[in-house]
Amino acid sequence: MSSDQVLAALGDAKGVAWLDGNGRPGRGRFSFVGADPVDVQRMPMPRFPKPPYARAPELWGPLASLQALETPKAATHELSERLEQHGLPPSIPRWVGFVAYDATAPHRRHDATSPDPRHPAWYFARYDAMLVIDDEYRRSFIVADSINAGERLHALVSRQCAESVLRVSAPIEVRVPEPGAHAAAIDAALREIAEGNLYQVNLARRWRIRSQYSPWRLWRRLRDASPVPFGAYLNIGDFSILSRTMELFFCWSARTRVLQTRPIKGTIPLSSNVPLDNTPSKDRASYLELVRDDKERAEHTMIVDLMRNDLGRVAVPGTVHVADRMTVEPYTKLAHLVSTVSCRTREQITLANVFEALFPPGSVTGTPKIRAVRLIDELESCRRGVYTGCVGYVGHDGSATFAVAIRTAIQRGCTLDYFAGGGIVSASLVARELEETELKAEVLFDALRDFERHPLDEV
């Protein structure tokens, strides 16, 4: 069964979670699908938060409570070895969910324009059966805690495959963010940088859309418009997460204790959406321009140094390493600079410790991180919610993979919120930064335009 067949089948099944590799080579080979979770853990936002991003010597609040997701060190290695023998990943999602940006960087404003204050600091659903789709070989497996759990998921997918519903699209109302407000925030950030208070800060703006579209249908259109290795659709119940992110926040192996992050910083528009090895000469020139651009290189270098520092908090001394520095990765309508930073964590380090060291992601905050988070709080008009937090899973063996929640929409009822941002450094130009946010929002509007061109959709 292929990803497309399952996509058409599941619709709005209860508690569906889809971690989507989109069939991209390498990291995007596998997709994971779960439905009807057997347990849900949901942590409210801190009622009396500490000052934004005030580090403490011990874990506190939402991050400390992530210890509840950690798997006891039982006989999980045998299962991992069996999975690898079948050509599957050694760690299969057990808990799937997200951690909101505001979990440790709470916004001081709680007005009507902000995400719902009931929005959880983190949410995870536990699945006793998971459909694993291997798009490279067009095959699928069900990995389950028990035969009954596996049969239940198989029956759900089979039943849904036999059903289809024809629906009609509805009008869309888009509230475009005022460019002047974002321009003023960029100017204020540039003054802070000029005064030596920080080197870089990531600022975002929000689009708000009103429509009657089901989030599942919109996410399917987003999937078509933007192939990425870390797509995610989560039906939380009172809201849904529609993510098309290409940035790995971290991947941590409980067996080898290797921790890896792949920060993205540096963006350039493209004229096509084709692989690097079959790229028109115009886009090859764009890749070279991106790598040689002093502003983009400075942005990227600062964030790589920040991630090295963050990994150093949990690393065995001397194991922090940077590889594939400033690799160009092309995606829909744009290309990014990406580097890989890795380490081996100390023996006593837990998943909660990893989160405490790395969260919120450095690429979407700035450097120094504490000052950047505080400036974001001062300059942005509303809380971010899931955006620039992370989405991913904790595996059956305690390993974890999370993506940075960029290119991510949140739909609650008929309201859809979508953010886009960029890194501000001393060489930033206001007009260019505004253009970058609009470029990053294009994938959403491509999906919405597709609805208008094809008003009937089978789900």
C-alpha cells in the first residue's frame, strides 16, 4: 500500500497522526501512520511562567514532565534488530506529538489575536500499532504491541479504503499581515544588533485564513505542493497541525546515544522544483549565489555555532562535530543552506535533558539565544504556539526524532494560522526580509489556489 492510497483512505479518522517522508530519498523514505491512540498526555502552558527562557540548573515545568514519555530500558534492542532485518527503521513511533515554542518562551501578551490560551505546552498520543510505509519499495508493514492492536489498525485502514466522499470547496478569506508592522520589528532588531545586544534574531509574521475546508484535505494539497522529509498531520481533537517542514530539530538514538541536529539558515528563491543533479543552469547559479552570499553565510555560521554550544550541554566532551557544512538543499520554490551538527550524549542524559539543552530550536530564535527569545517576545505581536516548536515522535526504544515546526499551519474550527519568518543580522535589508517571508508562505497559497481550480475533491 502506497502513501497516496493511505492518504485517500484515512480521512479524519479519530486521533490520526501522519509523519510523512513524502518518499524523498534518504530521510524521507519512510512514513508512519497511527490512529485511535490508546493514551494521550497533554501538558497545559505554565500558569505563572518564569521570565522568557530563563535557564535553571534543573529541569522545570513542561520540559521536566517530558520524562513521562521515556521508555524503560527493557528488552527493546531485540525488536530493533528484528526491524532492521526487515529493512525497517530500528525505532518505530510510540508517542507522537509536539512541543509548543511557548512552552519555555512564553509570550507576555495574551490578547484576542494570539493562539488560543488553552493551547497545550505539549501534547503526545500513544499508539499501540503503527503503519510503516516504505515508499522506496512501495510496501507497508504494521508494527504493533499485540496481534489485536495490529488487527484493529488493519481493519480501520481497510474500512476507510472502501469509503469515499465527494465534497465541495468553500470560499476562503485571507487576512494578510501588515508589512509595515513587520518592517518596524526588523528595524528595531537591527538597532539592537547595531548596539551589540545580539548578533541575530529570527522574526516571524502571521497570516490568518478563514475557510470551511477540512484540515485533512488542506494538508493533502499542501503535501502535493511541497514535498519534504518531515511532513506531519496531527488531529489533536480541538485543533489540527498541518506541517510541511524540512528541518530536523534533533534525532537521538537511545542505543548509540548519538544526537544529531541539522539547522537551516540561508534562503534563496528558485525557478524550478527539481533535484540538484538535474537542475537548470539558472538555479545552479542560484545555489552558488546562496553559498557565496556573505549575509546568508553569516546567518548560517552563527546558528551552527549556537547549536554546537547547545549540544555541548549534553555531549561527551570532545564529541561535538560539524559535517556537511553549508550544503544546499532545494525545495519547492526555494533552496536552503543546511549543516549537520552531532555529538554523543553522556550516559546519564535523558530525553528531557536533551530538550532542556536544545529547546527552543536555535535556528528560529537567534544568538545569543536568551536575548533573542526576549527580543522576539518584545517585537512580535502574538504568541507562536506550535510554530517554531517541534513535531515528532518518541520511539518504542526511547529514541526520538523531532522536526522544527516551520512551514506549519494550525487549524482550529474555521480559523487557520500560518507563520513565516527569517533571520535578521546586521547585513539584513528590510525589503529583502519581507520578500523572504512571502516566499515561504507561497506553499500555503499554492494549496489554496489548487482548491479554487479544483473545487470538487474526493476524500
